[in-house]
Amino acid sequence: MVLSPLVPLEAPSPAHICPADQACSYLEAAARELHLDQGVLTILSNPRKVVTVSIPIKLDNGEVRVFAGHRVQHCDILGPYKGGTRYHPAVTLQEVSVLAMLMTWKCALLGIPYGGAKGGIALDPNRYSVNELERITRRYTSELIKDIGPSVDIPAPDVGTSAREMAWMMDTYSMNVGHAVPGVVTGKPISIGGSRGREMATGRGVMIVVREALAKQGRAIADSRIVIQGFGNVGSAAALLLHQAGAKILAVSRGSGGIFAADGLDILALKAYSAEHDKNLKGFPGSVPISNAELLALPCDVLIPAALENQITTDNVDQVKASIVAEAANGPVSLEADRALEARGVTVLPDILANAGGVVVSYLEWVQGLSYVFWDEERVNREMEGLIVHAFQQVMEQSQMRQVPIRLAAYMLGVGRVAQALIDRGLYP
Ligand code: NAD
């Protein structure tokens, strides 16, 4: 047995008392507007539980490698924790903490009885075989066995994970407790209790908020030119639905680069092409290659960052030409860039609203699993659309009524609901 060096585990530190400047700035701004008590703000600034586990795995070549896996549970005042599981080389405890907090505000904004959590392992899933990924996922799940469960914490897919990983997590949890527990994860295959519509849900939510925002400007999807960074779960679903609604999708990209077509891309054909070409976009007939930097600077009506955090920053915000930026990814616009866009009158649809379609359908999947009654896709989409449109309208009303930016309005609604629940429940003991 060959032992490779341990991936250094990051111990939870006081630095995680407030996950990151950006997340805390938005929270603090909302708290100021809401005149929240300092004690309430301090509680909401802290994750309730931070877990880091060591995941030792035998690789296919016999070598043993140890990964660090995190799960941060921010707040369960309104209900069980809920949040994705990310496999990406840049995963850190800090990042997972920020994303867990975002989930708390997102669920509260959408009126879903969950609290925020997030998990992740720092690894590049493309560098491991399916068997290795299965062992990693199963060991990670069993290390977290006491911290997750259908009424405790319900993981879902995120960057680098999919229905496949959720099935492994569900099976591992079920084998440990001795019976099938479909409600322990969402975003799982339909064969084991997954919901119809879940795969496209986050992209569908993005399409709905873009449609509503365009309508507020007196425009329609069919007359719009759209650019999308990231062509994964979320980006490709949003691209397809917007394309089917008549938009011109001028450009899309992956980490390896993107493609541009002045007359718009045929997204259905592109999905098929990408599947046949090892996820590559380059070489798609009728398109020219484009870098990610060029893509973000393209003239368009709607720019949809659907990849990772911090893609629009002070370095490139001046080049953004879109009149609407829809944050399909979590935290793709930095704090300073957000202020610059706001000052220029660009409509920024914040992540906690724009990408909430996924958690809404996760919630609907959990509800179906608990009731053992499963709905058709039309019903799932209808229920989801109702919740997203309602939240969109509430955010716009709040923004107008309080004369605050859209993001701050969304935070005020999310944070305000959690704070009120905390005040009503009181502080134990
Ligand atoms: P994914 O792994 O399926 O896709 C990510 C895409 O981004 C890939 O196409 C990848 O090649 C691309 N990418 C990575 N780095 C890039 C770069 N520098 N430039 C351009 N493209 C790059 O992940 P996903 O599930 O689609 O998640 C994307 C974002 O949406 C993340 O921020 C995630 O947290 C957020 N989100 C996802 C869901 C969900 O249901 N999957 C729900 C809410 C929010």
C-alpha cells in the first residue's frame, strides 16, 4: 500500500465566524435596513455547525489518497439544513461557509422551510475514475452519517456532482440505517424517488426571472440577445429554455473556452455536439471560438454567469455591456463590481433569487418523497414557477417601496424572515 501525503485539513477557525467579507457585507446591509438587533446579527453571521472529515481512498492503482471533505450547516431555524455538494479543486471551508449562508437566505426568500448548508470536497472529478468517485462519495457520506438525514440535513448536487453522486449518497445512508431513505438527498434519479423536472429546475428558474425582468422593461425573451458563461447543469438548461422561448443565445462557454455565433446558437444541436465531443464546444458548426474574457464583454441584453464565483470583478466590470445580469451561479459578481453595475443602472438579478429554481424543486422532491405521492413534470414546473414568480414580485416591490437595490431587497426579505423566526423561537437555553 503506497501512502500519499495527506491533503492538509483546514481546521475551523474564528475566521469562519463570518464566512467572508462579501457575504457578511450583504447580511450587514440588510440588518441595517431592517434595524436588526446586534445579537441577532451575530447569531446569523455564524454557521451553527462546521464539519471537516478526512476521506481516505484507495485509488485504482492501489495508492491511498486522503481528501478533506466539508459540510457547513449555517442555520436551521426554519427547518432542516439544505444545500449542495461541490466537487471542485478550489473548494475550501471558507467557500463552503459562504455558500451555506447564501442557502439560508435563498430558502427563506422563497418561503421554503429549510435552513442553509453546503458541502464540498477539494478535488477535480475529471481526474478520477467512476469507481474512485464512488468510493470517495460513499466514504464522505458515511463520515457525515450522524450529521445528515431527511429531517436534519439534505444534500443535493452542485458543481461537479449530479444525480449519480446523489444515488450513491442515498444508498450509503440507507445501508447504514438499515432501510431505504429517499428523503436524505434531492436531485437523485427518478428511479429512487427523484422529482421530474429537477434536472432543468435551476436553469428553468433562471429563464423565469430573466423573462420577468425583461417584461418589467417592456421587452420579451424572443427579442433578446443573451450570453451565458458556463455550460454545465445550470448554464445549458437556461440556454436551452431561453433558446426555445425565442432568444438569440450569442455565446456560451466552458472552463476550456467558449463559442460565439452572431445569429445565435442552436442549443439543442450544441448539446448533442458537446456530448459527442467530450464536453467540448469548440468546432461547433457556424460558431467561432471566444475566450471567457471576451464573452463577458460581448454586447447583449442579458448576461448570465452560470459557472463559478467572482467572474465579474473590478477588473472587467467596465466591459460588461448587458442591461441585465442574471446570477445563475452563486456569487459570480464581486461586491465592488455589484456597486459599479448598480451605479450604471444595470439590473442585477441576485443569485439567491435567480438560481433558486433548483432548491425549489429539491423542496418539491422532498415533499413528494415524504408523502409518497409523485407528480408529473407539468405540475412540478407549475408549482416551481408559482414560487419563483411570487418571490420575484416580492423582491421588486420591496426594492421599489424601500428604494433599495434589488439584491438588498432580496436579502432584506430572506434575512428578515429568518431573524423574525429566531426572535419568535427565542434563544435556547
Ligand atoms: P457544473 O459543474 O455542471 O457546470 C459548471 C460549468 O462552468 C461547466 O460548464 C464548466 O466548464 C464551466 N466553467 C468552470 N469554470 C469556468 C470559467 N472560468 N469560465 C467559464 N466556464 C467555466 O455546475 P452547475 O451545477 O451548473 O453550477 C454552476 C453554478 O450554479 C455554481 O455556482 C453553482 O453553485 C450554482 N448553482 C447550481 C445549482 C444546481 O442545481 N446545479 C443550483 C443553484 C446554484
